[in-house]
Amino acid sequence: MREAAVRHSETPAPYAPEHPQHPRNRINGIELMFLLHTVPIGVGVLGMVRFIADKAGHDAPLAVLISGLYPQVGVLFMWLLLKRFRTMGIYEIHQQLFGRWVGKIFNLAFASYCLYAFFMTLRTFTELVNTWLYPMMSPWVLSLIFLVPMIYASYAGIQLLGRYAIMTFFLTSWILVLIYFPIMEGSSSYLLPFGSNGISRIFQGSLLSALSVLGFELLMVYYPFVSYKKDVLPAATIASWSVTLVYLINAVVSIMFFSLPQLSKTIWPMLTMFKHVQVPFIERFETIVIAVWILKVVNTAGTYLWAGVDGMLKTIPVKKWVLYGLILILALVFSNALHTRAEINTQLNFLSKLGLGLMIGYPLLLWLLSLVLRKKGVEPS
Amino acid sequence: MKKSAMALTLALAVACTGVGCGKRQQRQLEQLGVISAISYDKGDQENILGSVVIPNFTETGQEKIDVLTGRGATSKELRFNLSRMSERKLVSGQIRVVLYGEKLAKSGIMPYSDTLFRDVEIGSQIDLAVTDGRAMDFFTKRYPDKPSVDIYLYRMLRKETEQHTLPKTNLYHFLHDVYDHGRDPVLPYLRLGKEDVIVDGVAVFRDDVMVGRLDPEETRMLSYLQGGAALGEVDFKLEEKNQTGEQVHAVIMYMDFKRKVDISEKQGHPIFNLKFAIQGAISEYSGDADLEQEPNLRKLETALKSKLERSMSGVLRKLQQEYRSDPLGLMELYRSKGFVTDEEEPKRLSELYSKAELQVKVEVTVLQTGMIH
């Protein structure tokens, strides 16, 4: 009897489900790596080569390679910032750095950005499904259908999202095999000559791929939940370059497959490429690709949603389910309000600029501020 | 507990909306007019004449196919007008063949093909062709011993492409080449025979405007010039005469076909050296020479070589000077060597092409002479 009592007292005190120490809120290095790898690959990749090729022309693959530097540099700055504040994430850092009330404003702003990114992912994918599969279905119905798994995944917390990211990766990686068909049709002469467009145009092209590398800024939100902080830098580095590799393959195949003026007219080059895939038992493979792509979109949007909600919950006293309900309603309302291709495009341009700033400039700025203000994280007691 | 209840509520909500959703469209096969082939012709003024082939799934008609003909200013208006003639709803997801009348092709076909690649329902591997005379006559004519016209045309064009008697041409290739500044498309050219359709060479385009055509013999040469033809036969008339005094013919079957393009520049003129290495077998020979003797074989090889060089460069010159069209994509290769930058590309490529110097060199090696020598 006595022994049992002792053992009981040794088990750690149970944490509330929202507490960062709760086992459901811990992710390990592998889960972090897959999260960072899969979240950027959402809807953006389907259309990204067009924007890059508009500027960089035949050198689009080079531009993509250069754009691999942005997440890497961003990761470095974030790591500097996060290391200085020990176990804190962006939301705690805001409050530590700016004080309680100003910090709250910054928290709300960052959380709103995450929710904005979540909403735009949802809306772009709805538009895509509208165009390719169900032209008659009104956006809010599609949004509702997609919102269910997104909210479900994000409600369950970071650990589930991490494991879901691993699953998404393996369930969608077979799509890579399909590039065999466009490569067979394509001509390698379109890749040549290397670098003929000059460094400035290649660089401008690389900036335009910003929309597709968004997702790394969430590292600042994941950080307090990572079990071993030493894993963060290698995991993030591997993730950033593997994302670039995926994009590089996409860019090379697209440039080979399309002629340049044709590419600049195509909204979703990747899907148009898969449209060309024909095997004896299935024509129109893009339909299947879109259906499978839902997995990826749920992953991306769900994670952004979780990051936004996490920030809201840490800042204002509100019940979790009330917040989710509110977001559900707002998402439905906005998805019907925003309905033309042109409007969506403007919003996406804005999002990509904002996101790139938040990924690279913002952590650097915060880090410099913390140096000036001599603030840093305290060792947890 | 609370969580699962919420998930259940949401799932129910979705299920209800899905079922009761207003604009549900009935799409049973019998009620659909699945268009399998479509043709465009020039009509009066701005209008186009079009006709569509719809396979009959129902047992009401005697014919295997329905052919509807109408007119309209755009391709979709045409479909709308045609739809009023049918008891079924017309859908374009299964279009396999698109025909353009020659007159329409000569005024540019892009304005009427926009919908083919804007509409996501339509696949990218459908076959396009230009017809001698009105395209719609190809659908209304009856071919007693053939399958229905849509399947007939589709299978024939596929087969011809596979055998390299036609260059690869489908919607994807056509659009790719129309948009490309350094390349022009070709499409198969069809002619009506007595009871059948004959593939009569290709129609040559400059951008989307038909500028001329090549006969079947020239088309073969074009297909070889584009490279990558591993199978195929070609017939030669040789200088020598046989015992009975008739001209000797030889037919060579390609077993291996390699193309190499050397590109250089001299005083602003592009210079293209196209080198072909052909290894093949003799599949027919009406002469008397013993082909097992080395000198005889060399003589034959030289004859084949000069004949091929002559006809290939003849086709090239025709394309370059007469039609000013570049189906080989030579200017794209020229650009890829870095002679022209992306910015000045569109303006200069066609001008440079007309000044280009084209040379063809062929190496023929006869590996086998068949079962006899």
C-alpha cells in the first residue's frame, strides 16, 4: 500500500490540455520537420512557375533555387530570436518585449495574419475546385465542406497536426512520379542558356515565389511546443531546402513542358501539366490530383488556423469553441464576399508580400530590438 | 465528449447541405449529348459554321451517330444553337477530334479554339486536323465499311502519328507551338476519298494561320527532319536501270535514326547544320546488283544519301522561303544557344529565320539486306 502511494506521488502533475507541457502539445524534431516541409506546399505551388517565368523567363529554375535562400535566412533569424528567449514563442516574446498591453496588440496582429493566411488558402482552393471540378457549386458550400476537416485537425492541437503532416507527405509524394509524362513531351532546350536574363531579373523572379514559401514563419509559433530545442535548426534547414527541391523540380518540368507565352497564360501550370497525363485506365488525371491535394490544403490551412487560434487564446479570454465557431462563420461569410479571380489575385499578392516580411524582416527586427532593450527570456523555474 | 458532439453536428450539417443543395444537375448518360467530334467552317460574315458528332447511346435512332449542324459567332454560341436542335444536353468532355475547314484555317484558327483550352472539361490530347473543302462534309458523308466517323478519324490520326508518317500533333502541341516564338505548328491535312478519308500530308501554319501544305512525301521528310523517328520506310528511285530497262527502286527501313543540329552564327546570319545518321535495312530492291558485295552496297548507300539530302533540304527550303514557317523549332534551338536574349526574342526570331543558312548532311549505313542479297 505504501509503495503504491509513493509511486503515485512521483508521476508528474497533470497539465491542462492547453498547457505547453501537456503531452498532446509536444512535437518532436521529425514532426517539426514535416510540418515545416508540408505547410508551405499548399495551393501556391500549383501556380507559382507562371509568376516566376513572367520575370525570369527561361531562368525560372535558377530563380527558384535562389528563392530557397529566403526561408533559410528567415529560419536563421528566427532561430537567433527564439534562442535568446529560451522556451518562448512569438506570442510570449511580444509580451516580454513590449509589455502586457502593447504586446497584446502585436499578438492579435500576428494571429490575424495567420487567420488571414488560413482563409486565403481555403478561398484559393475553393476557387480552384470551382474552376476545375464544380463550376456551379457556390463557394460557401465548398468552404463548409473543407472547413470541417480543417477545424477538426486544428482543434486537436499541434501534435496531431505534426503527425498529420507526416501522413500528408507520404500520401502525396507519389504525385512526383507523374512528372514522367510532361518530361517525355517537353524539350530541354527551353532550360538553356543558363542565366541569360541577368541577375536582376532572376532575383525579381525569385521574389515572386514568395507566396509558395510562406509557412516557415510559423516556426515562431511552434517553438514552445518542440520537445528538444536543439533539433529546431537542423530540422528547419532540411525542411527549407527540401521544399526548394520540390519547387525546383516543378519549375524545371514546367519550363520544359510549356512555351513561355503559353505558360504566362496558364493560371495553374502544374494542373495543366497533369491534364496531359494519360494512362490506359484513366484519362484526365488532374481530377485525381485535385482530390488528393485536399489532404495538403487541409494540412496547410489547418496549421495556420491552429497558429492563429493559439495566439488568440493566449491573448484574450475567450472559450476555444466560441472562437472556432466565430471563425467558421466569418470564413463562410468572407468566402462568399470574395468571389472574382481578380480580387483573389490582389489579396494573394498582398499576402505574399506581408508573409515574406514576417518571415525574414520581422524576426530580425524583433531580435535587434531585444538586443537594444536588453530583454531576454528567463530560465523556467 | 463535447468535442465529438460538435464534430458530429458539423458532419450532419454538411451532409444536409450536400443533399439539399439547390443547383443539382442530372447527368445521366442517356440525357447527355456527348460530343465526340466537332468541325468549324467559315460561314457568312462573322459567323462560323459548325457541326458536331454525337454517338447514340439510346435505341431511338437507326444511325450510330447524330450529326448536328448550325452557325454562331463563337464556338460556345454555336454549341448553344446546336443544343436547341437536340433533345439532349450537349457536353464537350469527350471531344476527340476537331476539324477545321481550309478557308477558316487560312484566316487563323485561334479565335475559334480558345474555348478548347479555356474549358477545363476538354482534354489536352485531342487531335486537330485541317480539311480540304468544308469540314462538315466529312461528318455528313457515310463510310460504309468504317466505324462511325469520330472513331474512324481518331484512330487513323493516332496510327499515323505512331508510325511517324505525321509529326506529333495534338491540341497540346498545337497550342505550345502557336504561342512559342521560335516554332510553328503543323496539322494533318485530310481529303475526302470515294468512300474514305485520306491523310494527305500536313497543313503548315505560321502562328495560327495556315500558309500552305506539304504532300505526303514531304510530310515524311518533315517527320524525319524533326528527328526521333525510329520506325519508318522510305522509297527511292535510283539512277541505275535493271535488265528489263526499268528504273530501279529501293525501299529502306529505318532501324536507328539520330539527329544532331550544329548551330553557329556568321555576321548576324544563323547557320544550321543538320546531321542525320541513319542505320537501316533494305526491305525492297528491284535492281540486279549483288548487295553482299561491299562496293555495290556503298554505291547504294551513296545513292540513298544524296536522294535523302536532296528531298530533305528541298522541304526545308520550301518551309523557310515559301511558307516562312518553322515547324522544326530551329529558332528555338538558336535561342537556347544564347544568340538571342529573351527581351528581343519575338521581334527578331522570324526575321533571322528568313536569313538563316540551312544545310543537311545524311549518313546512311545499310546493316541488313533482308532474307536475300
